[in-house]
Amino acid sequence: MAERREIDFLGIGAHGAGSVWLWHWMSRHPEIGFVRPGAGDGRHEKEVHYWNRHPDKTIDWYLDHFDWDKQIVGEITPAYARLPQSVVRGVRKIFPGIHIFYVVRDPLYRTWSDVKRRARKLRFGRERLKLKWIIEQASRPKVAIRNDYVKTAENWRSAFGNGQFHVFPYTVISNHPKQFLCRICEILDLDPGFYDNMDDAAFGSPVNSNDGTECPRDYVEWFEQQPVMSWQEQLRHLENMGVLDTMGEFATETDS
């Protein structure tokens, strides 16, 4: 194994908020490495799931998953957003210098994306997306807990501080992808020229697209009655915590 003993970043989600897109474009940077092909325990070569599935394994086992030929290495595993604080502190103890990236999305649309993903996984056709089934899926604890961005931010910021924990609203990906990737390079101390020199149209094609089915009105009405802090309230909390990187005026734009 190479002498390097510390990864450089973790992407912790949020699930349904562009993590596949982020992996897709970061992995194309010639100086950024992810999981070696076939070495991970999740989708593509972006997820290891070490901290939530394999706590019995050694750190050497974990580090052996990465492409150490690259200058910067890390993984993106959205399940890490739900790690308990004790595990997050363990990450900080082993890798004190890494950066944490967390992209958050309006909980209504993030949950709807999660529901549609499950429908595709179960090979349900659009006609099977009935309100009762949608609500059952959206109500599952592991789905609902992913909407508490403030709690996740509190856990990770308490361990890493504002300088290493970075939260971005999903709109910076959907509306300003090039600027967002250049910002990631800035944080990781990489030359952003790889992205800056690309044509804006190159970022327009979806990486992990869905079927485009819009949220049913009945589902929207049900969701708005749930005891979940609203999207705007969560953004205000994250901003007050000093962890929200809005990239200036981009924060005022809406999600969809």
C-alpha cells in the first residue's frame, strides 16, 4: 500500500441531492481519485460504506479501497449523513484534516426523489405510484431522518468545525454546476482550470436522471403537514451556523 494514510474528503449526501452527479464530475478531474473499480460496497466507484457497514474492519482495509495514484482521494457515501455523533468523532480522530461536503435539497423534492428511486428499484411503473404507497415510503424512518439537515450539520460541525464542514444548497448544482465544481477545487486546493475551461453545455446532461414524474398535489399537501422543519427554516439555521456556502446570490434561487 502507498505511504499516504489519510483521505482528503468525504461527501455525505444528502441522498437524492446530486451525489451521483458530484461523483461523476469530480471523478473526471485528473487529480481526484475515488474508490478503485470493484473495491467499493455501493453504487459506481463512489461508496465504500466503511463507517456504517464495516466498523469491524481495519483502517488499512478501508484505505486499500482508494486510487492512491491521484493527488486528492475520497469517497461520496450519502448514508454517512446519518452516522451518530460518536462515529463522526471517530472519523475526525482518524482523519483530522479532511473536508466534508454536504449538499442539501428542499426536503419535499429530496423525499420525492427517494420515493421514485425506490419505485424504480422495485420496478414499479408510473401507474403504481399511488398516494398510499408514496406516503408509506416517504414515512419510512430512514427516509424521514435524511430530511433533518440541521441535525446532521450539528453532528459533523461539532467534530470538524466550520472550516472543514461545507454545506451547499442543491440549487448551486442545478443552476451553476461549473461554479460549484470550481468551488470544490478551491476548497481542495486544486486548479479549477479543468472545469473552468469546459463549455457550460457539458454540464447540462443529467447523470442519474429520473422519469420526470412531478410531485402529486395530494402528496405535496400531505408532506406540508409533516413535522419537518421547512426548507427555508433549515437554510436559515445552516446559515446562522456559518456552514452554508451559498456562492453569493445563488442562494435565492428555488429548487425543483
